[in-house]
Amino acid sequence: MSLQFKLQPAGKISGEIRVPGDKSVSHRSIMFGSLAEGITHVSGFLEGEDSLNTLRAFQAMGVEIEGPVDGKVCIHGVGMNGLKPPAKPLDMGNSGTSMRLLSGLLSGQSFDLELIGDRSLTKRPMKRVTDPLALMGARVDTAEGGRPPLKIHGGSQMKGIHYDMPMASAQVKSCLLLAGMYADGETSVTEPAPTRDHTERMLAAFGYPVKTQANKISLQGGGKLTACDIDVPSDISSAAFFMVMAAIAKEADILIKHVGINPTRTGVIDILKLMGADITLQNHQQVGGEPVADVHVRNSQLKGIHVPEALVPLAIDEFPVLFVAAACAQGQTVVSGAHELRVKECDRIQVMADGLVALGVDATATDDGMIINGGAIKSGTVNSHDDHRIAMAFSVASLAAEGEIVIDDCDNVNTSFPTFVELANQVGLQLTTTQTTNSL
Ligand code: S3P
């Protein structure tokens, strides 16, 4: 059985909402809270399958974690060397972030373990972390082609390295910094373009010194983490669906509260503004080292643009819904320099291009992006290919569609946004769900 979304066209979007907690920050709060000395209280934790898989992994390694209850989690830290061998393989489900960050963090432990994942995660490339980890002295076996499962051999004597990252990836950067905490000497990485810096900010919040000089980030091994309280901002990647809804609906006025606006994540706002969206930020605050604001969006006519490549890593998870915005814009939108989209939860370039074409949109996939000529969106059926953000992006498209849109395989919306259906209907989408036997 699999979850199917059915959406009727709707024209009006309005309301004041708060979307769930940031996925990246939620993962890291569990990892650092578990390794810290003392008790960490987390609020606003994302109760989605991805971050819950991280939480369950640390429970399986002997960490006492209470919750989540209404986004509140209490973690009884065991210290840097307090983890215990898990009784069975740790299941990361759909979560690339869990697998890549844990591969680094767990390479420095004294015990062996295995990381496994679901159908989508098992197809994703892991050599981007296992190659540099091997240079640090880690012993991690992959399945054929550098794919999961990962078998990590404990007891390695890790040494610090300098690594020039070949791709802009916060997961690779974070993996190496986490491994570096267990390595002798300094570990440093340089990134080809800025990527989300939640690891650096949260390490600092837990009292672990991290140095950022231009595009080089470094830390010394052998330090410790001290428990602290973490208030997780709402996830800008989830808010993005509502931003685009309000930008493309005929009548729209929406306020999305307490959204994380870390400058390494706000590419979606910059891109939508370049396309002519009416977005304003208000009520700026700082929570636990992360900036937040309320995001106010009103409808406006979008226009096609060539998305500046420098903004791509800062909006990397938002392209599925940005492609929908481009389909609703006047003129041509060109996205380039986004090859990384091909190795996300699915090949997001191909799957989005196929889905848009199925809905009558003039969209052409390129090696590293897409060319979209804005125009009418027709009715039709698309498949999300096990990818939460594809399912939610095509739900947004219903606001501009001429007829019904049916989306197959939507169970994975639960990985990052368990309350999506409820909130989407609350602001005006016409979304119903059914269990079907249609799936890939
Ligand atoms: C993430 C980094 C990004 C992003 C993912 C979460 C993180 O991946 O796509 O959803 O929390 O570090 P890459 O760093 O591989 O681009």
C-alpha cells in the first residue's frame, strides 16, 4: 500500500502558520546532545522520520533520550566516549544526513557497527564520505559502487587531515568535522562554495572550538561537548512550499512564523525575490546561535530568470518547488550548476522534468539543471519516486493547475514534514489522501 495525494485546483491561500522544526538542526541536536557532558533540552524538534531515525540510533547506542513530546526532547549526554555498541544494524531509513554524518562520528568509536537504509538511500553515493574518512584512517566498507550499507570497523586510530571538498556539501563537511573530533591533531576542510553551517554553529554552542577562515573550516581533535539548550527554528525548506504557494496563487497573503533564516539557507528567498515575489521578513530574533524571522508572502506575477549559480548550494533542497514556481512564471527560467540534485532522495532533475512534462509544462532536463518555459499547468498524474520534496512540490503546483493532480508514493512526506497535509489544507489547498496499491 502506498499513500496517494489528490489535489483539486484552488485559488486562494491565506493564514498564519508555523511549520515544523529544521531537519538539519534537529539531527545535530541529537548527535551533539548525546556526546555532550550533561543534559541537553531541545525544543521545536522535528518529529519526522529522518530526525527520529537519528534519535533511535543514539538510543540504540545506549543514550537515554526522553521524548519527543510536542517537539521537546531531553538528552542525557554520555560524553565523547560513552556510546555503546548497538545490538543490530542502525537503520537510517530515508535519511542521507543521518548516514553521512554518523559515518564520520562513528568511525572514531571503539566498536564495529553497520548503517543501513531504505530503497532510496541504498542507491545514494557514499564514497564522497568514505574516501576522505579512509584518508583519516577510518575503515568503512560499502556495498558495490560505494553505496550503503556501510560497515564501520571500530578501534581505528584516526588522524587529522586537510580535505579540499570536490563538491559543495554540508554533509561531507560535517562528516569530516565529526570524525575530526576523534582524530589526532587538526582536521580541516575547504569548500568550493558556502554550504549550511549548522554543524559549526552548534559545535560552538556546545563549547567545542571551530575555526572558520574564508572557505576553510577546522577543529582540533580530543575536545569535549558541554550540554546546552537548543531551540530549533522552523525549517526554511518546509516553509519554502508555502512561500511558493503564496507566490503563485491568484489571491494570497500568508505569514510563516519563526523560520530559520541562516544566510547559508536563504537562497530560496533570494531566488523568489529575483523572480519578482513579494516577500518580506519581520520580527527578527536569534535563537541558540541561529537567526529566525517571520516570513510574509503575498501573491505577485513571477518572471523567469537565470538562477545565479552562487545561490544554488544555498537553496539546494528547494529546487523541486522552485521548478514549480518557474512553471508559473512568465518567460524562461534556466537553472544550471545544480548537478547535486541528481543524487538527492531521487534524481530531482529528471523526476521533476518528467512530472512537469506530464502536466503539460515545457520543461527540459539538462545535465546540471533545467530549462523551463512558464505556461499552463494541466491535470495529470505524477510519481514522487519515494521523495518527500517531489510530492510536496507537485502539491503546490495544484494552485495553478487546470484540473486534478494525482501524486503517487507520498508516504515519505513524513520524513521531513509530517503535518504537511493538515497545514496545506489549512491555508487553502484542496488535498485529499488515499491508500492505494499503485506504486513504483
Ligand atoms: C544537509 C545537507 C544537504 C541537504 C540535506 C541536509 C545537512 O545535503 O541536501 O537535505 O543537514 O547537512 P548536501 O550537503 O549533501 O548537499
